[in-house]
Amino acid sequence: MTLPLWAPVRAFTLALTLPESDPEWLAAFAEPLAQMAQRHGVRLVGGDTTKGPLTLTVQVHGWVEYGRGLRRDGARPGDAVYVTGTLGDPRGA
């Protein structure tokens, strides 16, 4: 099975937790990120910065034509299905 191309990405958010303020590290992280975003036409539209153990969380947003989105119920034998976390956790909650 050939998967369709992913929907064009339009925006992302970044949540960044740092153990301490380090302008050199931040510049070394932020400059390539900004260059990559610009190269792909993606805008940083929000996020958060906090103090704590180093944690980076990126959420990417895009659009897909109506009816062409990939859904879990569309999986067929032989398809690659990737899962994060433990199966069944949402139902258990």
C-alpha cells in the first residue's frame, strides 16, 4: 500500500522547559529551528517556557482534504501502525 503524502504543515507550537537560563544554548537551539521553519513555510504560533528538567514539546498543525485524512479505523492487514504510550490507556481513564 502506498500512503498519500502528509498534509501540508502550516504552524507549530513549542513548549520548552529549561533547567536554567542559558542564552548560548537557546541561540544554538532556536536559530536552526527558525531556519527550518522558514524553509518549510511553517510558523511558530505559540507555546510556553518554564523552568525545570529539559523538556521539548512540539505540536505540528496541518490540513488535509476532506475525506482524505488517515484514520485508525482505516488500517488494513499489512499497513504500518505506530503507537505511542500503552494501548488501552484512554479507555481505562
